[in-house]
Amino acid sequence: MIFAHLSPDPLAAVDAALAGAADGIAVRTSGSTGAPRVVQVPAAAMRASAAATAARLGEAGWLLAIPADRIGGAMVVARARLADAPLSTLPPGRFTADAFAAAALSLPDGPHHVSLVPTQLRRLLAEPAGREALARFEAVLVGGAALPDADLPPGVVSTYGMSETSGGCVYDGRPLDGVEVAIGPDGRIRIAGPTLAAGYADGDDAAFETVEGRRWFVTSDLGELRDGALTVLGRADHVINTGGVKVHPLPVERALEAVPGVEACAVVGVPDAQWGERVVAVLAGAVDDAALASAISALPGPSRPRRIVRVGEVPRTAGGKIDRAAARSLAAPQEEIR
């Protein structure tokens, strides 16, 4: 089978897959915890994902504001192409509220959707022009990390998915039509349905399992299902074991990112002779020390960061996710929280 690589020309690769000139697209994963891999996504999976999104949100034009050589951006292109809908592109350069607002104002008439990463959403929410621009979109899909704890516009949709599922396949905790989500005995999220990738280019497809005729992708994320709604707790390999207590970084990051002035946060574990690991927060932004200390004191004891490392920007992968390995390398003692 032939899969068109998204790099160097992602739009051409998507078009080739949808036109039948290729069997699908080849997508590099983010590599947030290890070496990136190439995921092979069939055109049928792309079509199923786009159709399920249109069924949930309605058809609309799209603004491409994230890299098209990643699954999130590639699926923005695919959704527009398959719906024969307008596709506009944010001009290259640093993402700012003013640039986004200008792009939103230049869109053709009719409903529009856009996909963003949380960092982009935070920048837009911090500026009046950004908030006004967000209101122009019927739906604002945000994936790749937890949403900021803020007053969000009504069109914001939290998405969960990955390259292996043709991008987002769970919207606001609810699977798209045809997608099935389950929690395995190890607590990991499992996903089945027509949006699954064919596998990896290296041939190691151990993460895909077939049980009683149903094919599943076993993610690296821990989660909970309550009344059919999925809550993502974070990656299994991100759990911090401190003094025999397992701490999930995601709730800690959400609590700290709610502090005024915090632009982004990565919570990681660093080796500690006494506790095994110690919780450390890598923070970006101009933060009031008293407000930060108050937020930390409100956390359960084992979850409280014992060190704060202040940085200009929290390191991220090319796909916009937190680079945990780089964050750990920055997590040197800087400020003790007693």
C-alpha cells in the first residue's frame, strides 16, 4: 500500500489520499515521550472521521491555524475538501491574537470552524481582539492538551484523539458516531471504530489489538468513563510516584494554569533519594507569588509541587504538546515550596 507523507507538502498528500492516488497519509507522531513514529492513516479512516465530525458539528468552512503536517491540521484540510467547503489558511509567522483576528475577518460568508491547540486558545482569550474573533466561529476545536480553566466561548469543543485515530474522535467527552471508547483493566483508554489507522510504518502494531473480532487501539492514556463520558487523567508514563503515592500531572497542571498570569505549565517528577520522585512544576508567565502559593496549598499534599522552575516558554513538541523530556531537563531546584 502507498501512503503519501504529509511532509513536505501536506495539502498535496491529503488531496492524493482523497483522490485515490494514494491509499492514505503517513503522519509523524509528536514524539512527546520518545522517538516519533510514522502512522499510516487510510483514506477510509479520514473519510469516516470527517463525516463523523460533520454529523456532530454541521458542515462549514475551515480556517487552518495549526500545522498541516500533523494529523490535526491534515484533518482540517480533509474535512474542507470532502465537504467542498472553503479552506482558509492563517498566514505564516508567530501566532498572535491580532493575526488570528485579521484572518477571521477575511473569511468568506457562511459558518466556519477552526482547530487550535490550548496555547493558541489562551493567547486569544487574553486579548479582546482574540475573544471577538473566536466568536465568529461556529465551533472551535481544541485538542492536544487540557483546556485552560477559563470563561470559554460557547463554541469551544474539547477534543481527544491522536494520529492513530485520525485525530480527534471524542468531543467534549463523548465519542463521535461509530467510535467506541472503553477502559482496559490497566486503566488505559481503548478506542475502536472506523477512524483507526492501519498501523505503523515500522510494522510494530502491538498497540492495536483485536478482541472478539473488534479491533482496538490501546492508548498510553489513563481515563475514566462515567455515564458514557470520558475523562482523560493523563498518560500512564507521566504518573509521578512520590512516597508511594501516584500523582497524575494533568489535574495539577489544570490547577496551576488557572492562576492569573500562568501561560502554561508542565508538572513532572524528578528523582529524589527520600521520596523516589518529587513533584516539580515548570511554569511560564508573569505569576503573582501569593496566588501561586494559594493554588498549591489547595492541592492534596502529595500533589503539591515542591519546586517551581520559571521559564520563558514551556517546551513543546512540533505538534504543540508538552515536551516532557525537555521539561524534566529544566526541572532543577530553583524554589522550594514548604
